[in-house]
Amino acid sequence: MSTKICPCGRTEKYEFCCKKKHQDISNAITAEDLMRSRFVAFTKGMGDYLMSSHHSTTRPLAQKNEIVNWANSVKWTHLEILNKTNGGEGDSEGTVEFKAHFKEKGKKTFIHENSKFIRENGVWMYLGFAD
């Protein structure tokens, strides 16, 4: 068992944090939980999880291999949560604004996104960019 802190930025070990969500997505209690678990899935090239945590109406199945190949081609460094609205245990939707930092071809860069999350069949799912 690894003693490394979870790549999502929380202080728990991966085994007690995002791994639980990767094994059962219903363990993502909040939209932020799902956002963090998706970041870790990118760092680990977990294409199946990235697809299964993406809302069925916007899921990019045709791009799965391309997404995984790109995610594996960069060095992920850290996730920064900037803001969130709603997305709690009792909510049906919410947003999480974040920066996902990585190095690509030796250059430090990041993805800055305000993401929308909604529940599908009672489980948090990534819908896409927030309006």
C-alpha cells in the first residue's frame, strides 16, 4: 500500500481518498469530490473512469483514447480549487472552478475551467463548462 498523499491535493492517502471514488463513483459525495477524483484519473490515465464520471449527454466516448494519450503525455503537478457554488450533499447541481497544473514538453502550464456538475441517477457527474 502506498504512503503517498492523494494527487487531488487533500491530505489523505490515495487509498483513502480518490481511490474509493475510482472504485465506486457514488463515494463522490460532493461535486468537488468528483472534480478531484477526475483530476486524479487524468494523472493516472484512467480513461474508463473519466468516461463513466462524465454525464451521459456530453460523454466524449469517441475521444477517449485521444484524451488518455494526452493525459499520459504530460506531467501533472497539482490541482487548485478556486471557487465552487452549490454541489453539496443535498444539491442537484453545482460548479467547481479550478486550475489543473501540469508540465507539457518541459513547460509549466494549466487548464483553467469552471465546470458544471449535475446528478444523474443520484450520482454526481461532470456535465461540461459552466455557463
